[in-house]
Amino acid sequence: MRPRIQVKELFADYLIRAADDEEFDIPQAKWGKVLRPNSYPSEIIEGWGALRLKIACCEVSFSPEPPGIQIVFEGGDISAEDADAIVREIVESAESFTGQRGKVIPLQ
């Protein structure tokens, strides 16, 4: 008998990048410290992506997708407003770290 595979549902998908349409100047080794929301508790977890966080009830993955960073929310129960707010806070953190202005591009 084959083991059952649970497929997680994609909830939200974003691309973040600098306002000049270039990538943020964040070394990938610093992603775990920089790409975190300030007002939502988060923890680094194992899984696919260059970085994966548990935020609220969701798993959130980060992958380099030039020219930017793709952020994908999977599973869990979070409102679209909260997902948008989390991504905005992550961009604010990236802006603070790099001194670059940023933008969010919803992919769904």
C-alpha cells in the first residue's frame, strides 16, 4: 500500500523586489533574519524554498525569482488582509536593511 500524500493548498503568492525593479541587496545567508514580519510571530522551519517560516497557521516559503523574491503562503487559515500585512512588513524590513525602496507584486 502506498503512503498517502497530503497536498497543501496554495493560499497567496507574491513577488517582492526593489522599487527600481531590481533585487533587494540581501545576502541569502541573511534572509532568515531580514525577511521576517515585525508584528507576527514567526519561526524558521524545514521545507522547500531558500527560507521557510511558520507564521500564524501558515507555512510561508521564500525563493529567489530574479528580479525579486517569491513569497508563497500555503495551508493554514489566514485572511488575505493578514497575508498582505505580513508581506508589507517583510518589505519594510528589507527596506530598512538595504536602504532600498521596495514594492509588492501580487501574483494571484
